[in-house]
Amino acid sequence: MEINLLAFGQIAEITGKSTWKISEVEDTNALIQKLEEEFPALVKMKYSIAVNKKVVQTNTIISDKDTIALLPPFSGG
């Protein structure tokens, strides 16, 4: 299984990339664990995850070829 990851803002700065592919994750919990092991700075950061352009909660199933966006906190006014 292969999924596409998109990172924005501070998350892209932490990871050093804005797009990449990842495999061997079945749900968003496993994805978070894998990312936080590889990029420890994410542990202390609050961020949202969108699967195929829809913001999801934890423990959401990920399918082959899904696109996952890592979204930092947004401010606006």
C-alpha cells in the first residue's frame, strides 16, 4: 500500500518536504505514530489530518493511493 502525503506550513518546515509517499500504515493512528517517530518535533505540535480533502478524527482507515494532508493550526480574521 502506498499513500501520498502533503505537508503545509510549519509541518513542511519540520519534515523538510511538502510532498512524499509512505507505506505500511493502515489508519491515521499508525500514521501519526510513524510520523512522530521520524519527526519528534511533531509530538508537541497540534495538527489536523485530512484524508482525500476531508478532515478526519483519529483511527480513520487509510486505503491504497489515498492522499493525506497534514494541516497545521490556521489563524484568520
